[in-house]
Amino acid sequence: MWQAKVKELFRDKFSETGLSQYDGVIFCNTTGELPLPDGRAFVNWIGQGKAFVGMHAATDTLKGMPPYFEMINGSFAGHPWGAGGTYNFVNHEPTHPIVSMFEPEFQWKDEIYQYDNFNPASVHVLISLDMAKSKPQFPYHVPVTWVRNVGAGRLFYTSLGHNPETWKSEIYQKHIVAGIRWSLKMAEGPANPNPAVSAEQALRSLAVAAGTLLKKDVAELTNKSLAKAKASPDWAMKIAAEADTYRKLPDGKGSNADQPNDSESEKMKLLKKLVLEIEK
């Protein structure tokens, strides 16, 4: 019975007539395949100058509806950084109103997502997981907060917001209010894509994860990769894209770098290949 009522509510509120009454929509920890009547029409409505705000599990929503996950620019693909842990983060733009309440580097206890369908060329990343100072460590970028323009509209998403303590935090409340205000064009801040930021974070993550496993000097590997990225941004983005494939490779046998090649996992082979790209 309640499912029928929910579908009726969505048909009403997300119809063309229903949406015309609002300036924006908030998906607050939504999850699953919501009965959105027309995903493309919804995205088009936002593109006409409306606001979309998503918190935490908004990226674990409508994963079977491409217009939606392409708009929000990510689909939940696990959370190796569980809700009970405290992790380090990098605030890439402390002057942006949405993240001005956070320090340039800060710690936070929450559940942190990684993503499929994330395109760094489509969004302006504001906060990332600091892989060098967090556990577990993997060789790819983990964005946490981003914004983008959707046509004439605006989108703000933050993956923070799983733990009840997060919602009680004054800092987080300011973060959400600022995101809502920005999305409604009541505040200004850049939304132009910044894929170089994602590429740099991926290289830093690769250096610490691969360097540790392969017994390399992490600082030296980091410096070499960042120097090459500065000289060739396209190279950096290519390496970052390759590193992101690590998530989907099988573990196989041999997580130890000292084992012979025929027993190495696909993941270890990829790490060695990428490290060679940095060192050559």
C-alpha cells in the first residue's frame, strides 16, 4: 500500500506541473531506484536554471537511470572507508563558500564512498580523501564534494552525511546550508571543471599505495609524478584513468611484490606498470 502512495507522490511532485512550483530539489540520503517518472525530463528541468542538492547516498540512487547518474556524476561503488573510521581530507578551495568552513586539511569521522561513472572532466571537485593520511590506501582519487553547472542550473553533492554525529555538527550544517544557497544562486563560487585536481590526487594516491607495496620511496615517487604532471597534464590524466581501473581488477594470487610474475595479481601488475611510467 505504501509503495503505491510513494509512486503517486512522485508522479505528482516530479511531473512538469509539480516541479514548476519549486526552485530546487534535495536528495537527502535517498537510495535505490526511486519511482522518478522521467529521468531525462527531471534533468532538463534542472538545466532550465533550477538547483539540485545531494547528500551522501544520493549517489546510491537511481543507478539504473543514466540521465540521473550522469548528472550527479557518480554511482556508489563501495565504501572501504567505513563509518567507524576517522579519515583525512584535502580542501582544494577554502575560499569557495561551500567549503570555507573546513580547514585546508582536516579530519572527519564518516563513511566515505568511491564511485563508478565519475568523470573528472565534468565537475569542480572541492574536497578529496587524503589517501596518504588515511587507511586503507588505494592508488586512485576519491572525490568527496563537488559542484557543477547543469545547463543553466547548479548541482552540489557531498558524500559526507552517513553518521548521525555528522548531521549534529555545526560545521556540516554550515556546509549544507552553503551548498543549498550556492545551488539556488544566492551565493557565488566556481563550478568550472577542474580535472587537473583529480589527476593530481590520483597521482598522490598512486605514489603512496604503490610505493608502500613495492617498497619504493613514496616522497620521491610523489615528486616525480607531480613534476611529470606539471609538464604534461594529458599524461597525468591518462595515468589517473588507468589507476582508477585498479578497483575493478581481480585480486588473484600474490599481493606480495616479491612473488614471481606468473603468480602476481592483475592489480600488482598494474601498479608496477604505472610506477614504471612515473620513473622512466
